[in-house]
Amino acid sequence: MPLFNVYPLYDVTPVSGKGVYVYDEKGSEYLDLYGGHAVISIGHAHPKYVEAITEQVSKLGFYSNAIQNPLQTELADKIEALSGCKDYELFLCNSGAEANENALKLASFKTGKSRVVAFKNGFHGRTSAAVAATDNKNIIAPINAQQKVTILELNDIDAVKTELEKGDVCAVIVEFIQGVGGLDQATAEFFEQVDALCKANNSMFIADEVQSGYGRSGKFFAFQHYNVTPDIISIAKGMGNGFPIGGILIHPDIEAKFGMLGTTFGGNHLACAAGLAVLNVIEEQKLIDNVNEMSDYFIKIAKTIPQLKNIKGRGLMLGLEFDFEVGELRKKLIYNHHIFTGGASNKKLLRILPPLTVRKEHVNMFFEALIEALNEVEITIA
Ligand SMILES: Cc1ncc(COP(=O)(O)O)c(C=O)c1O
């Protein structure tokens, strides 16, 4: 049976990984500065992660949400301790889209309203309301287009005020650092005013931390760079280091009722074991300090590259903007230099989303390769 052909693929077949490297079937080594789309947080095949998953699956991999599962409580407590988000409650699911879907659903339950405000170039996933709140018409099917969503420009606070004061908006959903869209960030003033407007108009403020969360921004959550209190925080990607797990942190003002949300697989024993191992490693290896150190180091070197027009993002969620489309450059980096990088909706942006364990030697390897690849691209174009 052929695979449903929805992805343009690079001709590379990773079969194993270790730390910031992956290896193909011939044993060739690739430096992974893409982290499988910001997913690999503690590095490939981290021994503590492998051990925790192996031990859990040998005992009990799964049971439904109809029984006591102390691993969920342990995970919730650990997220609270590391994030500093006191008093929130945790609902567990399996992916980023599902996290946002539940966040939007909860906002609608809480407020009794149904319109969503989202932002230009935002990406929130591919399911029903999450994709409707995503600014990409190509991925919204007619069934999704039935949702009531208003897409506004980032930083246009007057527009946000106008929409929220109409009284029918259940939620404003935002990425504090845009991922797929290309690393744009609104101003602190904007985020703080949106937070205040949500509170004044009984709309839920949803922080989509699916990509920017779990330390990638240099704080546990990207919204913590600002003075805001989201009602709901969506998490996924780095949370499981590749194990499918997502969740939402829910402010206690939103009261839980039986049946409001639910899932078969979400919060299963194996997923919790993976999630706990990730948090333990982030803590023990002080990975958020490493993010800040490596980010500064990366940006310092990036500033010396003459072809570079702009450096975007924060922490280890960075974008290098050129004045040409980077598709060819990414191919040169993969095929000639064995380095994975990411693209964005902004075709001139090279995205850097490495495991949070990346070290200076890897950053140096990248820039040496980038300088060579930039020359190779010029030769190709000529
Ligand atoms: C900010 C953001 N939200 C949501 C999603 C959707 O996550 P998933 O692909 O796990 O459904 C993504 C995925 O790239 C994302 O970057």
C-alpha cells in the first residue's frame, strides 16, 4: 500500500540517534539542528529517557483514564516545579493540535462564546478549531472553515480591542515566538495589553507554547519573558522528546466538570514516564542555562556572517534571514555537510531548533559549514 503523499521528503533515512546526532542506514552522521521540528529537547536516545521508557513499558505501558494513575500527578507536580506556574491544573493529551483544540474548546465552555482571535502567520495545528485559527488557507478544509475565527496583525492592539469589545470572543490564541510562521514576536506592550483586554472582556488568553515551551526560549515558557498570566497554556513537542504527548495547563478560574474533556491515550503510563524523564534531565543537566549560553554564542557568531540580513527568535528557537530563498542552502547543508536545519513560511528564513543539549563545538561546526554552503549556493546559482 503506498503512503498518502503529503510530505516533500529529503532523501535521508535516519535509523538511530545519539545526543545531537542522527545516523542513516549506512552509518553516516548528521548534526541535528532541527530536532525533528523542535521536538528533541534532551537529545536523541538520552540514556535516562531510554531507561525510564524501557522500565515503564516492561511494567505497564497503558491503561485508560478510568483508573488512578499516580504518574500523571507526578508529572503535573514536576511541570509546576520547573515552570513556576503555581496553581494551574493539567490535562494531558497526545499532540500540539490536540492541546490547542482542547484549549479552544475549554475557552468556549468557560465563556459560552465561540469566536476566536488569532494572528497573522500563526500556526496552531491541523485539527478542527486549531487549523481554523492557523493563518494558512491552504491547510483549512471547508469543514474547518465553519469555525468563527478573526485573524489580526500582531501588534495591532486597536484591532484586538475592537474585536474583544464585540463580546463574542471566547479566546485569543497566540504564539509568543511564532514557529512555522518565521520567528516573529510581538512587543511586550502588545502581549501585556492583550492579556488585560482578555481579562476585561471575559475572553480566555491562550499561550500556544507547543513549540516555544519546555525551555526552548531560555525560560521554561516563552510567555514568562513578559508580565502576563495566560488562562490556558498549550504544550507538546519538547515535552516528550519524541514520545507523543501534549497537554494544557489550566488556570483554576476554569472549573473542571466531568465529561468536559477526555481522551483514550492522553496521559498514559508510558507517555508520563517519557515526560517525567524529560523534565528530570532538563533539571539535572541545567538545560535552560545551556539554552541561554548557547543562544548568546550562536547569535554572536551569526552577527559575523556578512550575507545574513537578520537574526530572529530567542533562546534555541532562532532564525537566520537571508535576502534569498534558503531551499537550496538547506539542501547543501544536508547533502554536502550533513546538517539538518528547518524552513519556515518565510522562505528566506533558515530555522535553528537544536536539542537543548547542543554545545559550542556543534555551533562552530554549523557556522563552518554554513560559510562553505553559502559559497556552494552562489556557485549553483551562477
Ligand atoms: C506553535 C505550534 N502549535 C501547534 C502545533 C501543532 O502541533 P502537532 O503537530 O503536534 O499537532 C505546532 C506544530 O508545529 C506548533 O508549532
